[in-house]
Amino acid sequence: MRFSAALFAACVLALGVAPRAQAQGFFSFGPPLRPNIVFAYKYVERVTERHVLSGQVIDSSERVLNYYISERQVPKSNGLIGLEANVDSMEIDIRGIGGHVYFNTQRIDQVSDKELVRNRDVFGPSALVNRMVTFNMTPYGKIVSVESASRKQALEDLMDPAIDPFTRQRLREVFTDEYMTSVFLPWRNVVPLGQKVPYAKQLRVPFQTAFDRLSFRDTAMVQVVKEPDNAPHLRFSSELDRPLNSEMTITAFDEPVKVTSAHARVGGDLKLDDDGVVLSGWTTMNGTIVTMRNGAPVTSTVTHEVFVQQIGMGVVNNSQ
């Protein structure tokens, strides 16, 4: 589903969702979303890559990925918070040494677009479209588990020996908990849910994310500040240097390559409403990834930028 941005303010009033009064000098975070409401987010990702082997540039590219994501918060019987998320549609534009690739799931009826699904740079991100994922988390934001029946089936299907190693690894990259968390949760796992936080005080929180498609679990420094317009913002930063992947895919090669090291510097800003729900935000990651192919190092320089924006919300239809 999609919502127009103009619906946002109107829905807040129509649904009776009034912001909470915040204590002076402190910001109190509620749950990630409000119950019984479906939220719509637009996720935009821009990744530029430059891969060097033996002093020669073997590949360089820029890809821009747009996801339209719907999310809702549901109660769980064990006291956890469930967050159901789904990518409703996708658009991707890739430009590089290998040429230009454009794909839009809203145009899948066209023959050329059906063929594009099999492109290795389209197949990976499109695998997340229309796969419902549930993130189970504590009231304080710790993710306990990530559930998806369709992901489970897809990972089982990957064991088919007919699937080539590149495709198998590329899909494993997008199906990790860290990658899906970085895409589906617009607050990027850094909002201290359920906590009362002094303005301008720095806090260290657990942080899981993906740099390109390389998964990381680390910590981030966060700080809530007020902008001149009185809107609360959460600013965060992190240094990533312990990748979880042992292998990764580079489009220039037909097989996965071994990851030997990676480092990225992360910075970001989230605009919040008075409950702590994310209205919009950006993240920038810059760094390098070193891999090995046939005994020779490949150095990849990567810039990974993300922008998310809440574009609407509506009442959940419980009769369905």
C-alpha cells in the first residue's frame, strides 16, 4: 500500500493520535509505532562502489534503490512487541562499467522487466518484495527474533544444487537479520525504546546494520537534541570494523569472495515526533572492504547513504 505525504497530518488528527507532553529537559520514548495503525515509509538507498584488484579498477557502480514499506505494531502474548513489515514495491536504478539497469515492480507486466528480474543485481533486492517479516522485540527495543515464513522457505530453496554459488550468497546477504533490520526498521535500531533520556546526553546502545550488504553488530553513540523549530532529533554515530559475513558477492566475479576485513564510519540523524516515532531520517556510511580472490586482495571503497521518510498512515482493518 502507498500513502500520500499529505495524509500524514490529517491522519494524526482524524485518528486522535495526540503527541504526549514531554518533561522539560528529558525525552521519553514510547514503543516503535502506535498500535492499530499501519505506517507507510519510503526507503531510499544510494550505494557507490569502486573495486580495485592489482592496482586496476575492475568494477565501479552506483545503485539507487527505492522501497515502499508498510509496517504495523502488534501485541504478542509473551509481553513482546511484534512489528510486521512488508516491502510493497521496489524500484532500482544501477549504472556502472557493466551498463545501465532499471527495474520497477510496478511495471512487471512488461516482458523486458520480467527478464530483468533474473539480473544478479536486481534479483537480490527484489527477493525482499512481498515477504512479510515480523521483528519480535522487548519493550526496550532489543530484537529477540526475526520471523518470516517466506524467508525460511527461500533459504531452504537455496540448497538446490542447481543454484549457482553467486546467487546463493547474494540472497543470503539480503536475508540476514542485520540486513533486513537495516531496511525494515527506519530507526536503524538506535532508538532507545521505553527510556527517558536527558537532552544532549550521549548514550551507547546496541546497533545492528548492514554496510552495503555486509552485516555488522556493534554499538552506536546516540544523543537526543532539539532543533530550532523545537522538533526532537536523534543523532547517532558508530565505527564498524567486525563484519559477520565470511564471504560476499562482487558483481564483477562469478563466485563469492572471502572477506578479510572491513571498516565503515557511520553518522545519521532521525527526526522524531513527540512519542519518538520516526518521521524521517538519514544515514551515511563510508569505508572500505577487503576481500581475497585467487590469493590476491580486492579493495572495495564504498559510500552507502540511506534516507527514510514516513509518507502516511491509516487504521488497521481488524476484520481482514
